Amino acid sequence: DVDLYTVKVEDLTWTNTFSLRVTRNDYVQALVTFFTVEFSKCHKRTGFSTGPDCQYTHWKQTVFYLQDALTCKKNEEITGTFSIAPNARNERDLDFKISVKFHGDVCDVEEENTYTM
């Protein structure tokens, strides 16, 4: 959550862990992210989501491709960390660092990727 009334620049740098349970035997080549916005201090609450199951907007989901494809079986777990920080050279850019750990029956992958947008 980001409160636009109180947010400070240093609040925009953060790291969080994630855990994803695989729901079918398949390959994973990328992670996809989306966001939800709610403007709650307005006269009438309003907002939108860029989620794949929500009404279309001009905003899109973001695809973070992995270096190595994961060969996953149902119920295996993908874990890692997701970090975001303002870019040091361009204040309009963000740096994303995503580490992925997967130890499955078919493959083992540990990688860390950096993306600038």
C-alpha cells in the first residue's frame, strides 16, 4: 500500500518474499505482475486493477522473463524475493531485482535478474 499523502522517497524502496504453488505440470518462462489502485479519499471511491481477470485498461501486466525456464510439476513451489528501487540515473525509472529459487523433481534453478523500467 502507498498513501500518496504521506509517502516519502525512501518508502519506494522495498523487498518482499514470494512463494508460488504450481497448479499443473508445465514450464515457467516468466513471472507476470499487475497492480490495483484504489482512490479512497475521493468524494466517491474509485479505482481499477490491471489484473488479468479484470476489465481491460490501457495499463498492462508486466512480464519479467527468466534466464532459464523452469520445468515444474503440480504442487511444487517457486520461491524468491522481489525488490524495487528508484533508478539512480533516471528518476522516472525503477529498478526491479527478482531472485527465483526452484528445486523440483525435474530441474533446479536459482537465479537473480535485474530489470530497469
